[in-house]
Amino acid sequence: MVATVVRKRRRHPKIYVGDRYGDLEVIEDLGIDNTHHHYYSCKCHMCGNETRELREKIVTAMDKGKELRCSRCSFIKDRTGIEKDGYRVLHIVEGATRDRHSFWSCECMTCGQVKVFSTKQLASKSSLPKCIHINARKMFESYKDYQLTASL
């Protein structure tokens, strides 16, 4: 008697418009093309880029628990929460990714002023530009010292 192997076909999970996988959100089901591949139109929440993604790529990422990113943002390291030179990185500036350079919204930990720095500035060993509150404090203290010496 010959044993026959019956392979169960794996059912793929449903993918709906509006679902979010990592940084990509499905915005349209493009259907099956002439090469018999199923595609979805997705929008990247990091840079705002719209991309066409293969269904198999999305399903594989879901199965392995990986987050998806568009090809532009796949190289970007998440810097949220990093502290450097008196600034705390809040979040990436959406839609501001240019030529492999992304921009991050950073808050001064002393005065709360928000500034935008590039990934290159945050990753470099040189220091970030100082916040205005530091210069104002130095000016005030030197003026206060001047008044004390002038009154004596």
C-alpha cells in the first residue's frame, strides 16, 4: 500500500484596508497582477511615502512578528527617547525624510522649547547647537554681576 501525503494548504490571514503593520498602513487592495501576485498599496507613517507591497511580504512579517517599513525608512534607527546635549528626542517629523536623512523633533530638557535636528546631527560625536535659554541665562547673570559691581 502506498502512503499518500496530503498537504494542508495554509490559509493566509485576511488583510483589510486600514490595518497597520509596523509603520505601514494598508490604504488600498490592488488585487492580483498579471504575474499572479497580490499587491496592496500602503502608506508609511514615518515618511509619508506610498508604496506597493506584496501580500506575501506582509503575511511573512505578520507570522514572524516583524514590523514593516517602506524601502526609504528601512534603514532608519528609532531614536525616540534618546537624550543628547540637554535635548530629548520626541519623535520623527512625519513626511520630512529626504535622501536617507530623517528629521527628529527634540525638546530642550530645561525650558521645553522644541527644535528639529537631523539624524546626522543626532548621530555625530559633535554637540548639538545650544538652546537660547542657556545664552539668555548667561547674559542675565553677567548683567546682574555688572550691576552689583557698578553699585559698589
